[in-house]
Amino acid sequence: MNCLKTFLAVGVTLSASLLSAANLQASVYECFNEDDLLDCIPCVEDCWTDRVSFYVSANNYASVNHLASGGFNTWAFTANSGSDNNAAYDFGLALGTRIPIGCKCKALRFEVEGAFRDLGSLSTTSFQLEGPTQTYIVDYDDRWSVMNNLWLDIPLKNNKTIYFGGGIGANGGKVSVDDTYVSGQSRFNRFAWQIGGGVTWDLSQRVTMDLGYRYMDYGSAIVDLSANYNHSIATGNYIADLTSHQVMLGIRFNSLGNLIGRR
């Protein structure tokens, strides 16, 4: 869990330092107009988009996961091969801060994002003797991820904003592998990274809808295999390399400082 603790510490430290320096006074919502977009001028004075603000968001992910296998099965004396895809639903929360930069209401957003990942089962090739090809059933349980993200916001007309960026962090859980002849399971913590972008709509001063795309690389997990008839007999290892394409729909609650006690 050292990897998780490190990224959590970085995220909490960043949020705390920005919180202590921020001016969290509420202000007028109307900001985006054609002049702001055509000319390099600041947003309207006292506009909420022209101040440091904090937010929390609830995110829903529709994911298409891709598993590529590796390693070597010494029982069948063959390299593990093959890949598989499946679809899954994930849910996460993010705590972040928005910092205006330059002109035209551009902003940087720093956030710490945590998610529960329901990856389900996938299957890859094990070996083939005289009969059908044997397959590994690969199950992920208790899967989580914690990411430190950086996004660049570029406003458009009609209270819309496009953004792009990415993040680094950690993920972990338990992975189990079984082809009925050999099997194994392992708990793991691994480095993870993501890139993506999207578009947001300001429904009000406090609520923003976010529709985005993420490419997530979870890294590789290694599972030591043993014979099912005698688990004391080692039979090689299995390498599970997992990536994901995700469509995200999120609801962001802005002006978090105002929500917890200030006007």
C-alpha cells in the first residue's frame, strides 16, 4: 500500500496548500460573453470563474477494458498468450481546485480522484493438447484507483468549456487466474496513468455537468501459478496487462468553500 499512501499524500498536500491561499468569496455567475472570447481580457471583475474555487464531483464511467496476457506455464510448457475485452461500470469521486490563468477565463484544475473499478471476468489462451484450447479465467476483485489529475479548461460560448489533460496515480486489488489445471491469485499495487478530455456545461453557478473520455493504463499484475491437484508444485506465472477506454459522465459541485460555510 506504500504506492497508494504516496499518491494520497501528494494529493492531500496539494489541496491543503491551495485551500489555505484561496479567496473563496461567492460572486456573480454571468461571465462568458462574446467580448471575452474575442479579446484577450480578463473575465468580469468578481465573476466566480475569475477566482480560485474548489469543487467535488461524482463520476460514472462506462468502460471497455482490454486484457493482454503474458508469462509462462511450466506445466504445459507454453507461453501464455491471447487477449480479451469486456464492458464494465465504475464509480468515483474527485476533490479539486480550479485556478484561473491568463485571459479568456482559461483555468487549470488540480484534483484527486478515487474510483471503484468493477472489472468482472476476462479470459485468455492457456494451452492446447489434443482437444479444445484451454483458457484462463481471470477475475479482478476489490479493484480501486487513486489518481492525481491536471486539466486545462478552455471556455466556449453558452456556458460550455472544453478541457484536456491527464493524471498519474496508483491502482490495486486482487487478481485470480484459473484454467482448471493451474491457478493462482495475488494482491497488487501498481502505478497507473490516464489521459483524456471532454466538455462541460455550467447548469448553474454551483453545478456543472461533465462528459469526457479517458484512456487508462492500469499496468501489469503478476500472479504465481501452481498445480490445482497440488498447490505446492509451482507452474510458472501469469502476467495480466490491463488498459481501458472510458466514457465518463460526471456532476461537479462548484464553490465548495461556500458550501461548507461561507457566502
